[in-house]
Amino acid sequence: MYKIRIIPCLDVQNGRVVKGKMFKNLVDVDSPEVLGKYYCDRGADELALFDINASYEGRQTTLECVRKVANNIDIPLCVGGGVAKLSDFSDILNSGASKVAVNSAALKNPDLIKEAALKFGSQRVVLAIDAKRESENSWSVYVKGGREKMNLNPVEWAIKAVKLGAGEIVLNSIDEDGMKKGYDIELLKRITEAVNVPVVASGGAGKLEDFYDAIKYGGANAVLAASVFHFGEIKIQELKKYLKDRGIPMLP
């Protein structure tokens, strides 16, 4: 069984970390480099940084921001936002990231996943999926920061992306994002059962039990959260102890 990773997420807009609910009503939190160092020092296993407006604005991730964060930490850093071509992978990795998350561009050009995996290795290629429930047993993939709906089932998309070479999936529930009512366990389970690569649960953590449920019942290999960490509601070491005490294999 995978050792479970705890991943704080930095959603960056105009050089600042922000957080909202269901991708809306964003509030300022702090600078990315300050928060990144804070989480690194307090036991985070990995850090995720998403330039949330890059794809919508048709631009590349702000590399200066990536460099500042990467230079401040000694844990893996996953970066996403505005990744549209192979050179974007190179630029982000050369700026200090450990792996690159791709979302919107991969839907338009799925071969981008294959090309990136061949050049950089699958372990550096992450597919980020933003999904929203359409009915009781139906979800759709959304792109451009949740603004644009694609007529695509997230489970089918995850399967295809892994076949193309994606080495990890970050699954974010738009419905649960920032709501603190728990991850979308049903969707999470469907995807973890469908692919043979690590799946990171994102969107919805509000209490310690939510992380446990995502791992135990959803099959997540890592749990990503923002609000509960940013606002001090849950401490990373507290979470690690809670999970370890319940038999979840944690990284040291």
C-alpha cells in the first residue's frame, strides 16, 4: 500500500494565495513563498501550486512565483495552470517543480500527456481533473477554472489519460471545493478503482474524519486541502497522528 501524502494546496492569483468556495468568492490568504515554507517546516509531504487564472487568461504559469516557492522548500512541488505545450513542462520543471499538472490543454490535445510522459517520465506528469456532479450518478469534467463544461465523464477521462502516460491524478470536486463537508467519496472511489496510478483527493476537507474517509473509503493515495490548513483549523502533524493512530500508513 502507498504511504499516504498530506498536500497543502496554494491557489495563486496575481501572485497571492487565495481561497474561496466552489471556485468563487476568493479571499486573500498570504504570499506563496511564505505559506510554502510554513507548510514545509510543519511536516507537509508535498506542496501543490495552481495558477488558477492562467488557462482562462491564455497565459503560462507565473514562473517567478514557482521559483520563489521552490527555493524555499525541500519537499516535492507540483505546479499547474496554463500548461499548454511541451515547453511549458520544461519551463516549470526548470523553475524547481518536481512535477507538472495539466488540465484544459490535455483535453484539447490528449497527445500532450503522451509527449510529456515520453520526454520527462510519467512520474512528472499529473492530470488535474475538475469535476462537477450533474445528477445522482453522473459527473462532468470542467476546464478553465471551472468556467467551461466539457461533455466528458471524469472516470473515462482518467482511464484514457493514464493509458497515455499520466502518472498521477488530482481529482477536485467543484461541488465540494471550500465547503468543508467532506470529499466526494463516490466519485473518488470510482476513479481509484478505475486506474492504477496514485489519485490525490481534492475539494471538501473540513475535519479530520474527512481525510480518513477519502483514504479508507475513497481509496485516495494522497489528500490535498487548502482552507483547513490556511486558516489553522487543522494542523498537519495533528492530522498525521490522527491517521497513523487509525492504521493509515504515513510518510515519516
